[in-house]
Amino acid sequence: MALFDKKIDVPGVNFFGKPNLPQGQYATEKFPVLTYGDAPKVTKEEWTLKIWGLVDAREWTWNEFMKLPQSTLTADFHCV
């Protein structure tokens, strides 16, 4: 059996078990926080999400928002 006969079926991982990423990039489980300056301090009791404009207006409290259906997304974020 030759060295390169075996195929690795792990998405995003190369033959040597390293992440398949361009030079200078790294994999992370954290969501990037891209803000300038301090974020306002808001308690869960004060927090609301409001959607309005050319849609049916909606508003959720933190508890209402957390009860909505949730899903997991794996994606690449690239800054150029």
C-alpha cells in the first residue's frame, strides 16, 4: 500500500490530521466579536429584540426569544 492510497473522510482536515486552512488562519469554536469600543451593559430582563420595517413588526423578550426553535450552523467567516 502506497503512502497516499488512504483517503481521509474528515471534512476540513488534511491527510496529516491538520485543519485545512489557508496560511495565517486558524479554526476556532468561538464566534468572532467584531466591535469597536465597549458594548452596552444590558440585563436579560431589559433585553428585547425588535423587528420592524417592511415586515410584520415583532418583539421578543429574552425568555421568549430563547423559547424559539434553535439550530446549529457551521460556517466560515472571512475578512478581506
